[in-house]
Amino acid sequence: MDKELAASRLSLVFASVGHVFIHLFTAMYFIIALAMEKQGFLQLTYADLVPLWSIGALMVGLAAMPAGWLSDRWSAVGMMVVFFVGLGLAGIACAFADGTALLWIGLTAIGVFSAIYHPVGIPWVVKNARAKGKALGINGIFGVVGVAIAGGVAGTLSDLISWRAAFAVPGALCLLAGLVLLVCWKRGLVSEGDGERMADKHVSTRGDRMRAFVALAICMTAMGLIFQAMQTAMPKLFEIRLGGALSTVFGDGATGPGIAVLIAYSAGGIMQLVGGHLADRYPLKPIYVISFCLQLAVLLLIAS
């Protein structure tokens, strides 16, 4: 195996692990909040705890642009190291929170460091990949895995140990991943990638780029709202509507709603890889339009 191919594969491994962690950390708090409510943290309710994540969730978007800017002008690999280490330490800080102030600071830090991943990690995958669609599909599956396991991991750790462990264990693992990436970076085992690979053979006009930007911005805004609404509401919704059935199998803790969330998100994971394969073989615009039309049909079915 040549050195470039090895670096490409290792970059995909770290990017995929990072994709797990960002979605794990941004999704698990809603399950942890259920456990905090049940375990009597400051006698706060779920409705009291969820707003503490609001600024963190906002920072996932607001901090993305400066993160991408730093990646372009400094180093994508270096920013990924910052992502892993910062996110891990933020999770550990939340585990030691003894009041709402430190918890809010920790959750906000989770949002800030989570913002690094998408503007840095995804382009890093593309710049290192030979088959871009397949690589993005594989990477996307790991993102879905992160969302899917968040409920199970957070619920199980909260019930078996405490809600603090649900922050501390993923935090320690994320920190470890960052230190390993740092060692690989210093030894030259991972690279920034070939920027030329991102160039499209089709020379687009400024108008083409603007139309693409507007279309993507609208779609991403709509899907972001849907995703965040589902991520926030599902744990409590499952607890309320499936509570009896879940408690019969998993007990009265947070494990049952967590497993239900895991199953819901796991259902869509395989489509990431399917989409990647299609993107390598067919024009992108028809795939994009068809996929959103199918999502619209599903949303209308849910709404009914």
C-alpha cells in the first residue's frame, strides 16, 4: 500500500470517528437530561434542563465559519486535533458540574468545539478520498451511528453508573482519539490532502455557484430545523407515549427511551452508503432532488 493511500484511509478513519463523536455529543444531552431529572439533580425538570443547551446548539452553527477559516489558513488536521481534545474536555467538564452555571458553560463549549467538525472534517475527507461519494457515504454512516448510539450510550451509562458517567466516558474517549490523531499527525501518517481533488472538471459561473449556494442553504436550513426538532423531542416523546412498554423491558430509567431513539436513527443509516454510491455513478442534481422529494413524502406521512 502506498503512503498516500494509507494516509487517505487513516484520514477517513479519524474523520469517521469524529463524525460519531460530534453527533453523539450533540444528541446525548436530551437523554442525560431525562436521567438528571430522575436522579434529582438540583430538583430540576426536563423542561428546566433542556434550555441550558440552547446556546451550545446555536454555537454549532455560529462557530462553524471561523473554524473553516482557521482550517483553510492553518491546518485541517490541526483543527481536527482541537476538535477531539476540546470536545472531550468539554464533556468531562459537564460531568463535574455541581450547578447550572458550570453545566451551561460545559454545554456551550460542546457546541463550540462541535462546530469544527463539518466545515473541517468533511472537506478533509473529500481532499483525501479517491472515490469521493463512497468516502462521504461511509463517513455519513458513522454520523448516523453517532446519533443512533447517543440514546443507548447515555441511557445505559446513566442508569448503570450516573448521569455524570454519561458525560465523562465519551469525553475521555474523545480526548484519547485526539491525542492519537496528534501523534499520527506529528509522525506524518495523516495529511492535509490534495486540494486539487476538490476542483470540479466543470467550470461553473458565478451565477451557477450562487444558485447552488441558495438551494443548499434553503435545504440545509429546513433539514436542520427538522433534525433539531426531532433530536430534542424524541426522547421525551418516547418516554411519554411508549413509557409503559419500555419500562416493562428496560426498567424506569433512561435506557428504554435511549434504545428507542437508537432504533429510530439506525433505520436511516444504510441510506448514507447508498447515496454515496449513487453520487459516484450518476449526476448529483437528480439524486439530490429525488431524495428531498422522498423525504417530503415521509414528513407528510408523519404529520398525518
